Amino acid sequence: MPSQSLNAALAVTRFGLGGRPGEIALAARDPAGFLLAQIRPAGADQPGLPDDGLGPRMALFYQYGERLKVLRAARKAAFDAAEAARGPDAPAAPYAGPVNRKGKPRLGADGERLIRPKKDAGVAELHALVVADTRARLRFAATTPDAFRERWAQFWINHFTVGSRKAQNAMLSAAFEREAIRPHAFGRFADMAAAATHHPAMLMFLDQVRSVGPNSRVGAARGRGLNENLARETLELHTLGAGAGYTQGDVTEFAKALTGFGLVNRVRHPERAGQFAFNAGAHEPGARVVLGRRYPEGGQEQADAVLAALAHDPRTARHLATKLARHFVADRPPPALVATLERAWLGSDGDLATVAAALVRAPEAWAPAAAKVKTSYEFLVSCYRAGGMGADGEGAAPLALERLGQEMFSPPSPKGWPDEGGAWATPTGITDRLRFAGGYAASLPAADPAAVAETALGARTSPALATALARAANRTEALTLLFMSPEFLRR
Amino acid sequence: MIPISRRGFLAGTAGFLVTAAARSAVPGTGARKLVVVIARGGMDGLSVTPPIGDRAYLGLRGPIAVTNALPLDADFGFNPGLGNFARLMAAGQARFAPAVAIPVRGERSHFEAQDLLENGGGRLHAAESGWLNRALAATGAEGIAAGPDTPLVIRGPAPVGAWNPSAPVAVAPPRVTSVLQQLYGGDALLGGALAGALEVQGETQALGETGGRRANDLRGFGGAVARLMRAPGGPNVVAVSQLGFDTHQRQGANDGLLFSRLKQLDDFVGGLEAGLGGGWSDTVVVVATEFGRTARINGTGGTDHGTASTALLAGGAVRRGGLIGDWPTLAPARLFEGRDLQPTLDMRALLKGVLGEHLGLDRAVLDTQVFPDSAAIAPVRGVCA
């Protein structure tokens, strides 16, 4: 059995987000108890901004869309008018006016400023909002005493990935995690899955709002059709998992059941604009068969029943037990650990507090060797926890995260951010971390490297690292070595 | 400080001795260069090389059919964004396979299909490293990932470099990196990543690259990659990802989204060709995607995840010729599951043909190491000079 001081370091680094001053000492009294105390029925913390709920964000989303539409129409009208004035046979005159950085015209032929729809509609303000959301979350992660609770929430946020590089969609992610994930972090998985699948951010992210039953009233009238994205990702990513034995037929049937899941018609019901609505007119008529089970013809309850069956399916338990063990412990998780989590899941009907406690109590989760490579988010947050956010840290944090290849709210795919070490410990990844570590270390001139190592890693600091820190030419180089050490990059 | 190269790290790590042995048995790649582009999201082959002579094409695609294709022959054209490919094709320096697919049928998940395309396995989850990485191990060639990420296709036990021309060149004092190399001594993953980073950093600095290139200047990106490949000690093998082919709605193959994606791809190849100069004649570029898209337009002006798609070859070392593999036609009875272009060629057959003819990998290595358990899949012949 590893020593209590090593277990304290593991509790804080493997289960948490890296040591803050005094945290490892606090955990040393009872490392497992330190973690168990962070599990609570109320769910995860809510670190966001006051106005990052769905209502205000959807209002902005629609406002931006409306402005964009008007400005695009105005630009087209101006362009058409200019074309008409020139006459059909006149050759296109070469543009000779002022240009912007990209060589595109900055002013119209008559010297007027050209319409730039996105910019003029206020995309910069939306970007600023996304940056503020990011900053609020990083600040919280860097300072919370309950870092296991936040790690647990982050796992589920990544599991039910939504996000976009477009600011108008990315700003909905904050509302999504606030409303669909964080309240359910230690509740029933089925409730979290239902909340995620009904949330407008998810319905937009996976194109469900565009899916129409081909034989529904709307489909027949407008010739629109199915979009299988949400159905497929729910099966493959959110519940059963890839290779769990479902077929293309199951995907299509589930997609048909899901038709009608969408948003309130905001022309008819402006007071509820942006909320979830079941649009019966778009729902594909008929009974559905998914995974061999028949769901009678119906409305919203049809897809809800499919979703509930998926959430309670034992294959979902196996999928999530494996994914949790892989995230917290090892890319190739110990089978005994997976079995323990699976049992806890099945025995509690997917109660996530029970599963979290089972993870903390599993001996395999406390193996001394650090098998996992931190994601860039974990790396950055653990730097900040060890050394503080620095003089301009809070302002620079969102950009730092982006330069480390993990821009918040912009995951590479619906699968979310990768979890395997090979995806992060690449030459690119190491270069990015080295660049950050050097700059961040230089911003902490007064820090004593050995003390920062004690704060961040405690008993996980190896003799080789301690020697390297003592021999370094100066504090900045010592801290760079600490943040780039195998002990710090792994957990 | 001891300079450690990717090869040095490789030879010095006990677990990789087998690759050193394999290298001595196989001649190196010499001047031969290979660039692999993974087009992510499910690139629509029917818009890349539109089958303008197929009687069913216009009916299936309706308003999103490519109507302004660059003419090639009575059967196929190139997307209007692919001007360089069309020119190279006419010069005998480009080819395409019109209906190629990964080995597993009905896998319409991006992630699983991309894994399969890149790990070279015959079934899901069969390998954890990329086929290009294993080809590097077998030939001893130097490889890098170019761009903001390191794609799975080139990840694996053979250390590779990485270079993102859009990021600033890394600056860490050699004192720091040499201590890190010692600290990573027992850690193959971190050690290999650092060795790859340092070697490419040295090479790009020697070329005077200062970083910070505009990420959307694909021609400039191609040129920069070409200069690195031509530099002394530069890599012979490069892997690149291009994102954004998941065109579920408003596909825009004529002048919209998909057109501009293909134009970027074409610009990248144009930049490579110009930058490589005489080295172009020793070069093959392969463009492959995880799957094609549904033959029929969907309800939102786009197409959904399908099966077979087009794979493109370009380069001075491509051998002049026609289609690689057969055209299955878009006749209703010929569609896979009634909805997708039917595959006529296994992706591995195409890749084995390129690796065998161009990089000189022998059949046994291809059948067992690069594409495990693939002896039954014969390489295509006559694709590379």
C-alpha cells in the first residue's frame, strides 16, 4: 500500500486538478475521504457568469441572426444596385480603392464604407462573451478547493460535447453546461442524458432542429427530410458506445422518433423563444423499432422512451465505466476497475454519486505510477493552481488555453476532446506546453521552485526532478523544468 | 548536451530495435517523398470528381450536382476548385480512385471511420498506431506532421516530428531541453514527442522560418512544407489533416463551402509543387477521406455519411493512367444499401500500391506490419513511376 503522503498527492493530482498551496497537506489526513466529501447531491458548482443562462443567450443568438440577415440583404441590394448602374455589358472595372489587411476592398467605389455583415452585426461582442465565459471557468478551476467535483463535471461536459468555433453557437455552451450537466453531475445518468438531449444547444449542435419526418405534415408540405446526426451520436457517443451492436436501421428509426424535437416557434410564441419544444407537425408518424424494441406511435414520449431505454441499457453502463476508468486512471484501464464501476452503475441504476464514490474507493485507481498524460486544460489549470494566475494570468488564460490546442467550447468533434496520452504528448503538444511553461515560469519570479513542486506534486516529486530543480541556472528555468517534468505532465 | 535525433531516440530505445533491424533490410526512401492528406468529415467524392457521364448523377443530386466541372472526359470532371489537379491530370501527374472505401462496411461514424482509415486495420480498434508511422518504422524515413495537429495516421512508436507554420517557433533554452531529455529518459511517449519537436525546430530555424504564418493561406503552407522537405535532413514523409468536409447542409460544391475546401486542398498541392521544384518529380501526394456521402441529396441541401468516395493522387512520381479501380455507377441497384456509392476498391489496396511502388516497401512488410493481416488485399499496380 503506498504511503499516505503519496496517496494525498494522487488524490489531488489524479482525481483533482493539481495542488494548490496547502491542498495536499489537507488531503493527507484522509485522501479518499477528502475526495468523497466533494460528492454532493446538489451537483457540481456553477462557475459561470450571471447572464449565461439559456434565456439571455438565445436572445443574443436570435438578435445576432436577425442583424446578420438584414445586413446581408443590404449588402446584396447595394451590390445589385451597383451592377445595375454599370449596365449589363460594361466590363467589370478593376477595384482601385483602399483595401484591408487581406487585400479586400475596404470602401465602396463611391468611397462609402462597405457593409461587413458579421462585424457590423456585433460578432466581436459575442466573442468577448465567450472569452468571459472561458475566463470565469478557468478562474474557478484554478481556485476551487473542491477540484475533484470540478474534474467530474468536466468529464461529463466533455462526454455530452456541444461547441463551435462560431461565437454565436459557442456562447450557448455556457448555458448548456449550467443547465444540462452541472445540476446532474451526481444525479442519475438518465436525467443528465435527458436534459442534454432536450437542450437547445445540443439540438442545434447536432442538427436536430433541421430534422423533419419525411412523412410528417411539415415534411410532406416542404419536401424536407431526416437528419440523423443526433440519433447517431446519442447511440455511438452518449449511451451505448461504438461497436455496441446497433445498426444503421436503429439509427434511422431513432432519428425518426426524434423528429419534432426542436425549438419554440418564436414568431407565434415570442415569450418562450429559444426554449425546447416538441413540434408535432414535424414528427414522423408511425411506430418505431429501435434495438428490437417496439415504440408505439406517439409524440415526444416516443423518443423519450427510446432515450430512457438507452440510458438504462447495460451496454451504456459498460461504455461509461470504461470511459471513466480511462479518463481518471489509464488509457488502458485495469479491467478490475472497469468491472467495479460497471457494478456500481448497474447496482445504482446509473447514480453518478455512487459511481464517483466507487471510483474513489477502488484500489486500482490509486496505483502509484502516473499513467495518464494531462489534457491541455488540466495542464494549464494545474499550472495556475500551483503558481497562481499571475499578473495578467486571468486575462491571458483563454488565449493560453487556445494556444495549447484546447480552446474552450471548440472541441474538434462531437466526440469531444481526446483522452489518450498519444493525442496530447505529440511533438506539437510538447512544443506548445514548453512555450507556455517558459512564459508562465518567467511571470513567477518570486516563487521558490522546490516549494512550488511541494505544492503541486507533493510526494510525487522524484529525486531526479528535485535534483534538476536544485541545479537549474535560475528560478525561471527551474519552474519551466517543473511544469514540463514527467510528474507534472502526467497524473 | 547530446543532440538526440528522432532516429537516435528510436535506435536508443530498446523496444524499437526491431524497427532498426527492419530498416537495415529495406533500402531507405532516397529522394522519394510522400505527402498524405487526411480529408476529415467525409469528403464527398461525387463532388470532387463528379461523374458527369453517369445517367443517375443529376437526378440523385438535383440542385447540388456539380454543373461547372472542369472537363476531364465524357465520364468524369474535376470540381471547379481543383484546377491544379485537373492540370496535373492532363500532364499525367494525377490519378484518382473513384469508389474507394475503408474495409468496414456501414461504419458511418466519423471517429471510428477516421481511426480505421488512419490505423490501417482491417476491423475496428485493430491497431493503435498509424499505418504511415509503421511505414516510417519499416523504411527509416523521416516523417513529420505539418499543421496544428499530429494526425493518428503518423502517430506511433516511430518518433516523428511536427511543425505548425502558424505557431511561433519555440524558444526554450537548450539547457532546459537537455535536462528534459534526461528526465524523459524512461518515458517513451514524452521522450519521443520532445525529440521530434526539437529536431523540426532546428530544421525550421535553419530555414529562417519565424512562424506565425496565416493559417488559411494553404498555398503558402504547401510552399513552406515543401521547403522543409527539400532542406538537408528534412523529412521525406509528411502527414496533414484538412477539416471541414462534413457537408450535411448547403453543401456548396459549385461555389460554396465544399468548393472553398477543395480550393484550399488544391492550393496546398499547388504550393507543394511550386516549392518542391525539381523534387516534385520524386513526390506523390495522397488525399483520402474516411467515407463518402450519400448518393442522394438530403433534406437540407447537403448529403449525409455514406460509404465509398474518391481518393486523389498527385505528383511527379505518379504514373500516367486512368481510373484506379472500377466505377460502380450510380444505378439504383448498384448503390450500397440503396443509398451510398458502392466501393470497388479497398483503401488499403491503394495505399499498399503507393507505399510499395513509391517507397519500396516489400509486400510482406505491407501485409503484416503496415496493414496488419491484409495479405488477401493485393496492392494496386502501376500507380507510381
